[in-house]
Amino acid sequence: MEQQTSAGSLGLKKDGTNVQGDLGNRESKDVVGQQLAHTNGASHDQNGRHANGTPVSPSNMHMSNGDHSHSGSAADATSVPPQLDDSWRHGPSNKSMGKLIDRLTQQTYHDLNDTLAKMSEIPQQQDVPQTNGVVHGQQDTSQASLKKKEILMTFLNDTRDRFTKMAVLSDWARNNASEMAQLITVKVWQDAQRAAHANAAYSIGEIKRKMIDFKVPAPNIEGAMELLATGKASWIPDLGYIPPKRLTPQQLLKTLKDMNFALVTRLNLHEDLPPHMQDFQIADGRATFNVPGEFQVDIAIADEDTSSPFYFIDLRFDFSPSLADLHDQLRAHLEPRINATLAKDGLKGCYDFLHNFILTHKISVLAEQARQLARYGKWVECIKPEHLRRTLVVQYWATLPGPKNWFEVGIESGRPKRGSRVAPSPKLSVRWFRRGNEVKDEQLEFNWDTLNFEACLLHVIGKHCSGKLAAAENGLKALAALSSDLKTNLAMDGGASQGARLSIELSGMRAPLTVQVEQTTGQLIISPPSTVTRTCEKTLNTDANADVSRVLASCACRTVQEQVRKQAEMLDWQEIRSSANSRSVFGTDSWQRSVFLLLGWGQNWAIAVSFGLSGQSWLIVQVTAPHADERGRQVRDIKSASPISFELKTTDGSRQATGYTRAMLLQLERSGMAEVSRNVFSRDLDTLHMKHDFEKKPASLTGAASSSRARSSEPVFLHFTSLMRPTDDKKWKRWAADIVRLFNHGIEGSEALAAGELGNVRHDVRLSLEPGKFKRLRQTLTRSRETGIAFNGTGGLAMQLRTPFGETFLDRLRRRLQSIERLDRYVTVLHRLSFHCTTVTLSKLAFTYSEVPPLSAQLTFGADGNGPVQLKLEPTDSNPHCRVRISLEQLLNSKDVNAFESFAHILPLTLPFLKTVERLEAAHASKRSLAVRTRTSTWYTIAYKDPLPACTFDVRARGRQQGSTTSVKWHLTETKTSASTKPEGWKEGIDKFWHQKGDRWFGLGDSLIADSQGIEAALKDLNELVQTFESAADHPTEQAAPASTSGSTTAPPPAAASGANQPQPGKVSHQPSQAPTKPASTDHSADPKQAAAHKEGQGQKKDVIELD
């Protein structure tokens, strides 16, 4: 074949040479003739033709290569052909000759494969034996062989023709490249002209078709008016038709009954109903066939003949969403086809047609819903639906890297896998592909009666999420092997996409890790969020080849590691890097490792922890000095290691802990330094010079001296006086017996120290109370069940303390006893004032000091009495004392020994006053004519402003010693202001008010005195007096600053809390009253006690009340 091709190519080259020679001869003759034709002696182009191939004529002898010569006339310019568009040379359609040859070779290869395939499909025939055994060896009579030869020769001829054409083009282009390019330009121009003609014809036809709707026949106005007016038209011919008689109701009913009877007879006796159309009803002359979940079709007959066809009446869809009724366009499309099918194939053909139509329509409905979801809402760019004929392909999680996930909704034939006599019926089916592989072991259940694409999508995604998380769980179990420390739980909620979650719990976690798959994007979400989980999420969601189970296992271990690191940072543990050679110390199940240097342990010993799926392994390791590794990092080698027996439990050891805490790490630290903790206790006893004695025990039978470990667990007896008596308080009296029994357990579980079980440091304290002490406290603490403290009926007090290793225990014991004494004093005061205690603990004291309205206070103490006392008042939005909370809190934290008693007396004393102040502020809220400033909890300033007279009043609680008790009264006085700012009659009115006497208050001439209940009436009367001068606001007023009285201050008071949603104020009008002519002095500086109290209130350090 190659020889034939070569020969043909050589022949073509030879023929091409001859042709070129003939052309050359012709050109030479033409040139001679043209030279003879020139009359002016001018020579012409040697090739004898223009650049575009047109021959030279005598009329354009003066032109050369298509251009006019300077001697030509202007009239000849119109005969020049236009330049053709040769932009194809620079466009993508211009392919090289090499590309054309490559494509021809590729096409030949594919055609050869197809030819061989066709030849292999022809079956081989057996040779028929000839008569007498004669075999014709020279003639091939096999039809199969002849057919194969014919196919092969056809392929060879076609291929030879193509290569022959290619050889001609190659030879021609090699010598005449410019002419070949011109030929292609002409061909492109011809194709463009041909396409333009075709498009013009198509456009004219399309315009004519669209103009049909615009054609309006000539209206017959006169005929229309005659027909509308008379109902007749003379120009309409009378054909003489006799109208049929109208059926009477009886005849119509009889006709319908006859049609029903004919349908019943035919359907029950003569028709072979399809299996899916057995459910039908006959009424009103029609038979209604019901196919559940698909359609209801009404058909009728027009003749009793059993061979007459059925006729289509109506169609209703039996699924949603769907049309309620067929619109005209759809009916016009379906009715003729259904009638034709009924006439040809009967009811079976009708069912097949409608069944396939409904299946296709359902797919179309799902496809439209899928397009809407992909276009709007949360599924944008997350799903990619594609509707291909009768198949809907939807790719979900489109943004997820890696192989694609999709499902296909299509129509399957419905043929049973095994032999069955039931005729197959097409049905909707779903194929699911997960990561490019078809899933055949999962059954997807779609609701084909109620079409909801989003529900179908979520169902598929839910199955995918459950499978993905189940695979991760199985991988984790395989990695954990037989370890019981790793707990996984896969919760699935019926295949819902948001119901599947994998819970991973490892000892040391505060909360288990929950792994979910986000339904729209398919990304894994790990909660609770943290830096570790975010890193793992990024790895899982960006790396398509990541091992999910290994990443989750590493995430669980790193989560516990981060929790330990955070707690270690709080304890100033310094994490160091161990060398790669030390990894064998931690064992095979070590996913993460940490080594910490502890304060006081030096540089040679450290605590190491290994995090794995079998839990955490704690070690005490001996490390070397730091040195640089191959990367230049400072690392340490581990010389030796010994395990620490540690159980992850709460501080009281009652239950399994949910995570590492500071106390647990302290427990680990104490476990490594148990002997040091006992030395610290002995050193404290010696440092404080505290009298103590150890309990005497009989000598050992072996005669050996007691060890330090045994000595540390012996009870110690301390002197209560030396422990609790302050050095500067000579009036102090002890409230317990002078012997305190202290039992130092040392490290919890020290008796099993040889077995490796370590525990906490615990101290038990026993002492006996003096008779009558802590009576109230014992009752309240018994009810509150305070942990760590217990009283018995004989006056015994027991305490249990746990202390961090290295801290002073005796100071903490002293503070605990002082807190108990202080709490008993507080409870006694509250009981004496008839306050109801609700919570009594060493850390919190809550009580109710008012029933109507219900008001309560809560005191929060620091640990073991350290830190300031925090006060909380309830209800926080309506408690009148909220405006003085800071002042009361300062009073509680003062160094006064009677601070709490003063605080408790201030609450009922100031409650009526504060409630009255709130009502006054609410009444003046609209005009903002009243301002109440709080200086201390017992000192307030009431200032009236425009449109009321500008005046300021001081209200202070003052105490007066009467024997062994102190009487506390409210003192109300006006501060000195400029007389020019007062309205006319003010001085007389206020002087008269100071000389009056009211309900539980009385005037002093220049001020008034009221008790805790009478201050309400006094303020109300004073407010009414001030409001009587409201009309004086017409003349300009100016509020003056309070004048400085003896012991008063001009410092701005702290801002007071104001209530919200206050009622509208009401106006009170009174006639101004006459005041006495002799003004009373408001200066009380003559009383030195009051002046001193005023000075203390000025500094806002403590109240002026002095109580026993």
C-alpha cells in the first residue's frame, strides 16, 4: 500500500511538472501576442494575467497586477474587482499543512479500526463439502469472505483518494502558495455569500410566518351590525337544515344509563384490562381509571360495538405539584395522541402512553425545582443540575475537592431480574454515585407522589453524611484496637443531613468532639471550635486524599494536649522539646507528646505526658542539658522515665473528670513531690513557733525507728490561742477549746504508695466549741449542707482542707477559722434584725430584708476570707438600694469591726427614704426639676431646679448616743444659697415649714428631724411647699452652688442610679404660707460630734452611724 501511495505521488509530481510546463509555454505565447498588440511600444507584465487570475484583455493593456498605470484613463477604474477579505489567515481557522496531515493520519487510523471491527462482526461460514470430495481451491465462494474483502477494498480506495488529494495539495502549495491562498480566500467568500443567501431566504420566510398574526381580514361592518341587531342576515343562505330535537331530562338520563351499561358490559366481558388499570369507576357515561400516584383518566365509547374505539374525555394528575386542570394547549397536544393510541392499541396502549408521559413530566418537575434551587438560595454554586432528555443528573457538593458526587433520576424498563409473567412497566429509578463510584448497597427512597427535589437532595446527602461518618468511626475503632478509653457514638436521625453526627470522646476532654457534615457544601465541621479543630477542618476540606479517621484521631489527641498546655501555662510550667531519639520512651500509641519543666524541680527532672487513643500516660523523666539538633532547635534527651499512676477524677475523687484542670495538674505535681510537701508542713510549724505535739504511739515490735512517711501521717495537736489570737487585739477571746487536732493525710492514698496509687494532700481539723458559741451558724450551715465543715450535737467542729503543694497550710487554716467566726457574727446580727437568711455558706451569704416589696442582698466572700466582699442587690432593676450599692460595698470592706452591723442597720433605715426619693424623681421626671445626689449611703443632696425655685437640701442620718444604744434620725436642712435666686415669699414659707411638726417628724427652726418612717412624710410636705412656688419661674432664676457649711464639702457627689419607665408627674398647688419673721439658723457646726460625722461623710469612707 505504501508503494502504491509513493508511486501515485511520483506520478502526480510528474503530471504537475508537465502541467506547469504547458502553462509556461502558453504564458510565453501570450506574452509574445501581447507585446505585438501594444501600439505605443510599452511592455506589459510577463505573466500575462492580473494578480487575481483574470486574463489581460486589449481594453486594459495599460494595467499591471490589477493597478492602473499613470497613463490610464479614469473611466477604467470602475472595472477593478473589489479586494476580498483575507482575515482568515490570522484567525484560529487557519490550520497548517502539518495539522491537516496529522488529522488525516488520525482519521485513517480510526477508519482502519472500524473496518477491522466490521470484518470481525461478520460470522464465519462453514465450507459446504462438494460432490465427490472435489474442492475448488482457486475460487472463493464464501459470502463472509467476499463481504470482508469488499469492506477492506472500500476502505483502501477511500483512503487512497484522500491521500491522493493531500499529495496534490502538497505539491501545489509547495510551488504556488500565494495562488492557493487566493483560492482559499475565494472559497471563503463564496461560502459567506452562500450563507448570506440562505439566511436572507430564512429571514424572509420567518417574517412572513410572524406576519400571519397581524393579518386582519377586511371587516364587514354593515353585515355585522345587521346580524347583531336582528339576529338574522339576508346575505346568509338558508340551507334548510332541520335542527335535532333537544333531549329531555328523561332521555338524557336514559342515554347516560345506556352508556354506563355499555361500558360495564365491555370492560367486564370483552376488554383485557392492563394490571395497573384494574381500579375504575363508571358514572355519567364515562369510565374513570385511577392509577395511584400518577393520573386519573376519563374515557367513553360512542357505539355498543365491542370493536369500536374508546375516546378520551379528561385527564387529571394524581401527584403534587401538578396542574389542577389541563389547559387548552396541553389538551390539544394530548387528546389526538391518546385517541389515536386508544384506536390502535386500546387501553394497554393508553396506559403505556400516559404512564410514560407522567414519568417524563415528573422528571421535568424535579428538574425545574432543581434549577430554581441552583439559581436562588443557599444551594447556589453547591449543586449543578443537568436535564438530559428523560434523565435528571444532579451533582451536589460541587465546591468540594476530589471526585464528584451526583445522583441520577431516570426511567428504567422495570423488567424483573428473574422470569416473571407480569408484563414489565417502566418506573422512576435513582442511581447514586459517590466519589465517582456507583453505590449499589444503599436504597434511596424518594416520595414520587409528592415531588420535592430539596427533600430528595437532603435524603441523598443524609445518606452520604451517615456513610462518611460511619467510615470515619470504623477507622477510629481500627486505630484504637482494643482500647476502651476512646468512645465513639454515631447518631443518625433517619437519614437527615443534619441529624448525623459522630461524637468522639477521649479521657481528658472537657467536652466530646462532635463531627458533622455541612449539608450544602459537604465540608466537615468539628465542634466545639478551637484552633486545633479549625486546622483539622482545613486539612479535611482541602485535601481530597486525607485519611479522615487518622486526622480525627490526631485532632482528639491534640485537643487534650492543648487543654493540658493551657492549664500548664497557668501553673508556669515550661514546655520543652524532646529529641527524636526519645520517642521510643512514650510507646507505640503516642500521637502527641509534651514535656514540662516545673518550678522548683530544677533542670534535670520534668513531667512528660503522652497522648494517644488509649488515654494519657504521665511520666517522671530525667532529662539532659539542652543541645541543638540537626535543624538548629534546642532539644533535650530523656535519660530515664518512670510512670505515674494517675486517675482522671474530680478533686474529691467521686467521679470521672471531664477534663484536665489546674487542680489536677497540681495533684500530679504533688504526686512527684510528696516528701517535699511534708517537709513544708514541718517547716511551717517551726517558723511560726507554734506549740504543737505529735500523738504518741507504741514503739514498733521490730525496734526500728519510725520513718518520716509514718511520722507525717501522725495526728498533730495545736494550740488554738497561738493559732488564732491576733497580736494587736488584747480583748480577743477564744471561742473554742485550746486544743486543735490536725491530721495530715499527706498524699492521698499514701498507704498504697508502694502499689503506685497516688492522691491529693488532705488535712482534717477537729476542735471543740465553747458552750453557746455558733448556735445560729450551726443551724444554718446544717440546712445549707456546706461542704468541708460539719458540726455535731455536742459542740464539735470538723473541717477538711485540701491544699496545693508548696503553699502554707496553717495560714489557710487560720483564715478558714476566721471566716467561720465572721460568718457566725453576721448571722447573729441578721437574726437580731429579723432578717431571713436564704443562703449561708463560707463563700456566700444571702438574706431578705424586706417582704413588701421583696428585697434581698447577697454577699460573696473571697476564698478563705481573702479578697474584697462583693455585694449584689436584688431585684437589680427595682431595688432602691442599687443607687448606694458601691457605698455599701465600701462600708463592708472597711476595716471597722462593726462594718457589717452598720451595713445591716442602714438597710431598713434608708429604705423608706430611698423609696420616697424614687417617687419624687418620677414625679419631676418630665420637667427635670429635681436632682438627687448620693454622697454616701447616709448622706444625700436634694436639689430643685427651674421651673421650681433653685434650692438644695441636705439629708443625713445622724446618730446620738443614749446610754448603751445609739438613736439614729434623719436630719434635713437647706444649704446656703444666694438670696437673689429665691422667689418672693420663699424665706417666709421655708421658715414656717421649719417650725412645723408632722407625722413622726418635727422642725428645729432651721431644719427638721425625722425617724426612718417619718422622713417620707417630711419629704412629701417639703416637695409640696417647693411646688407652690412654681409660678415664680417667670423671672430668671439661677441655681447656685451649695454654700459651704461647717463640715460640708463642695466635691461633686457620685452619680446615682435612676429608675426607668417612671410615671408622669402630677402637679400639686398650694397657697404660699407665712413664715415666722425670725429666721432659724441652719448652721450646726456647734455640735462637734455632728461636725466630725459630717467630715467623715465628706470623704465617703464610712457612715456616721455609731452602733453597739
